[in-house]
Amino acid sequence: MGNLEEALKVAERADMPDRFLSLLVRMGRMSDAHQYAFQHLSQAHDVLAIPRTLHEHGATQQDVQLGEHGVSLAGEVLARCE
């Protein structure tokens, strides 16, 4: 798991929230991914990419909450939900 931890640190330092969140989910850290998305993402198109990934990994309650949050934000919604 050392390589994933290092990649996570790199993604965070490089300000790559999509990559950072993807790695958290891959590592099974669903709650951390959910919390990070709520705290750090402010555009709908950024937030709405995450619920599908969470859902695919079994975090259904978290994906619903994050999806609801995402549609309440400014930004492109329909183009990213296809």
C-alpha cells in the first residue's frame, strides 16, 4: 500500500482533487473521500464525478448525499452526468 500512499501525497501536494479522491476510494477510504469532496470541491462538475465512483465501491448512502450536494452547487451539471 506504500505506492498508493505516496501517490495520494503527490496528488494532494499537486492540487489534483480528482486524482486524490480516486486514490482515496481505491484505498477503501470512502468516508475520507466523502468528507474531502464536501470540504474542498465547490463546483458541481467536480463533485458529481465522485458519487458514481463511490457507488461502484458500495458507498451508496455517501454517493446519494454527495450527489444531492453536487446539484446544489454552481457549474455545469448536465454535461458531466451523461
